[in-house]
Amino acid sequence: LPNVIIIGRPNVGKSALFNRLIRRREALVYNTPTDHVTRDIREGVAKLGDLRFRILDSAGLEAEASSGSVLSRTAEMTKNVLARTQFALFLIDGRDGLQDMDMDVGRWLRKRAPGIKTIVVINKAEKLDAFSGSLAAIVGEAYSLGFGDPVALSAETGLGMSELHEALKPLLEDYMQQVLPDEDNEDESPCVNEEPKNDEDDEARLPLQLAIVGLPNVGKSTLLNAILQEDRVLVGPEAGLTRDSIRVQFEYAGRTVYLVDTAGWLERTKQEKGPSSLSVVQSRKHLMRAHVVALVLDAEEIAKARRSMKHAEVVIARQAVDEGRGLVVIVNKMDLLTGQENKRKYESVINAVPEEIQTVIPQVTGIPVVFVSALEGKGRMAVMHQVVDTYEKWCSRLPTARLNRWLRKVMSRHSWKDVSAQPKIKYFTQVKARPPTFVAFVSGKNQLSDTDMRFLTKSLKEDFDLGGIPVRIMQRIMT
Ligand code: GDP
């Protein structure tokens, strides 16, 4: 098996990543005696999708690291280990940003272990807000370490592990190609084996967390029951459990869907039937737990009012998109607008809602709107179809090579007012999924203008079918 070592300054999450990679498998702990001290290096067999490799955790060295003379000692202690290691995962902490000590580790790696192929891993990425630019900033910094494309992930939550897989796979496969003819490759288990890909590594297969939100009486419970086709959701908590722990989970089209905060809204909905109140609208916290937010509107209310969305509804829709969630708008109670006498109302609702969504959330075009009657069970399949479709787009990952081919084409399509002001995009890559987040690396003195960014975003969405979800492109200026 190829050996992969996890390197990094203290507290960046080396052990967390190690534990995630070995899962429940046994970790071997052995001592590396050196001149003065004995430290542990843990080692185990990592499994990441179809990849298998030996993983070494240098976290045991942390105690020394914090006492100051980290680098020399680390060098000593890991000497033996490094001699038989082919790859390194160089961890940095996405929240802290790049520290001097990270730079030191980088320099040290290059000097002491020039033969080791290194991938920079930005850990704790689940806490990074791609939308405030903090992710772009750290990605840019990570590039400056000089080890190529960084991978952003969360060892804690497992997000981004498929990106690590993508980055490691070609390296490990190359390596195996070289060593396989070698007879004394001690393990019979090949790096790439036939085991089915583990679901956990394929983010699109992770359970879909769905939040059904909306004002009281719009029909959230009814819709949910229609989706579930039975009264499961209204059944009270099991003995000994509090209401909060009701967790509705169901299967749709072969995937697991969790309802986020079901207990919360059922409870509040029952208490607060009546006037629209912001308190019933899901808090930001709940939205953050959802992958897709289904905002339910009431068609009858829309037909009555001049604007399709009440203030609270606009707030929630904007929040969902600002937080980078997928949004699906559901207009319920369409059965109340049937019949010849309601024809005009019906049509105005059908036209007004998508228009108004576009007006209040101009940054995302094509947010799906589904018209349903939860009471009659009409449109419930369309709801789930849109939810899953949105989720899949939200999880999309586009290979860098494909993006750069696309970029060359699309930039030649763009009409530049002033060719001399045309920015040079050296490189375009997706740094994150859920939601898809891209970085354009620009060199030279010309930066991408807002117009350029809008053009790129629009083209990207059209060409890769990413309409209806928040997609973010950031630029990094290369120096
Ligand atoms: P929630 O507060 O959003 O969970 O709303 P409920 O599901 O409790 O529904 C509120 C009221 O609207 C109930 O009286 C439902 O029967 C009614 N309702 C829900 N969906 C529909 C629908 O599609 N058509 C009609 N006509 N009434 C509905």
C-alpha cells in the first residue's frame, strides 16, 4: 500500500482526519524513538471510496510542536517515517487562515521530503462562509504554499471527502502502476479495489436535509402528509422523547430525505395559527441545517394580495439563498383557484410568483416554482422531483480540466469593450460543492469586472445546468 502522512501544525485537525479515514478500523500506535523523546505516530489503513492506502498521523508530535522547536524535532522524529512515505496531506486550518507556522511546515516539507507528493488540505471548511469570501481567501493562501490545488474539507462532518478522493486518486493510481510489477509489495490488497464506492464519500448520496418552511396555515403539514401519503408526521413523539427529537425521515427515489426541524414547525404551527408572524418562520439556524429549503406559499393569499409574497416570506427566501441553500418555491392550495370563475386569478398566480421570486432574488435565475394542491395530493411528486433535482445541482462537482476547456471557449464568446483591458484568467476551478463555488485565478493587471463576473456566472449556469441554485464565483489575483 502507498503511505500517506498527515502533516500540519498543532490543532489543525490531523487526528480528526485520520480517524475519519480509518473509520472504525484499528489504528496501530507505535513509538518512534529518537535521541531525546519518544512520540507516537499512529498508523492505519485508510479507505476513501475505492482507494486504500496506509495513513500515518503525526499528531503525536504536537506536544513537542507547541514547545517551540517543533521543526527540528519533527524532522528527527519523522525521518524514518518519511523515508517510506510517498504522499503527504498537509493540513491547514481554514478558519485561522494561513499562519507563519504553516509556512514553516511547508518549507520544511519541501526541504526534508522533496520526493513526497503533497496535497494541501484546508480543514474545518464547514465553518467557512463561501459567500463572505473567507473560503476564497484561504484557498488563495493555500495556493501560495506552492503545492498545487488545495482541497477544502471538513474532517469533522465529512464534507469534501469526495474532493480529497478526487485529488488522491490519480496520484495513488500512478504510484500503484509503478510499484505493482514489484514483487515485494507487502500487501495483497491493491490500492484500487473492487469494493463498491462507499456512499459516505459521494456527497450527492448523503441524506438530503429538507426544510419545509412557510407561514402558518399555508399547508406545510398537509403537504408533508401528501408526500408521505400517510399521517406519520402528525404522530406524536415516542414515549420518553421530547418533541424536538421527532425526526421525519423517508425515502424518495432511492435516497434518504431528512426533514429538518419538523417538530419545531409542527409545534409552532399548531400554536400560532392565524396571523403571519416571523416567529414561525424558520430561524437562520434551521435553514443552515437544510440542504434544500422548500418555501410553501398559499395560492389563495396570493390571489387576494397585490404582491405574491409577504414580507416574512421574502425574508426567508432571501435568507435561504444568502446561506447558499437550494430553494424550491411551492405554491399550495391551487385547487381553490380552479373553475372558470377563477381563471384570471389562476393565471395571475402562475405568472406572478416566478416573476416576483426573480425580482426579490435577482442573483439566482430560474428558482423552481411548483404549483400544487396538497389537499388533493396533486403535484407532490413534482415537489420531490424539484427538491431532488435542486439538491443534485447543489452537490455538483465539475472537473477542473472540463472547466478550463469551457473557460477558453466562453472567454472567446465574451465581447470585450476594450481588448487591452481583458483580464487573463489563468485557471478556473471549483473549490467546493454544496453549493458550487468556483475560483478564477487572474493574472496581470486587469481584474474581472462585475460585468465579467456576471457573464461568467451566467454562462457557467447555462452550460453546466446549474440554474436555480446559488453559484458563486470568486476571483483571486495571482502575483
Ligand atoms: P401548516 O400550518 O402550514 O402546517 O398548514 P396545514 O397543513 O395545517 O394546513 C392549514 C389549512 O389549510 C388546513 O385547514 C388544511 O386543510 C388547508 N390546506 C392545506 N393544503 C391545502 C390545499 O392544497 N388546498 C386547500 N384547499 N386547503 C389546504
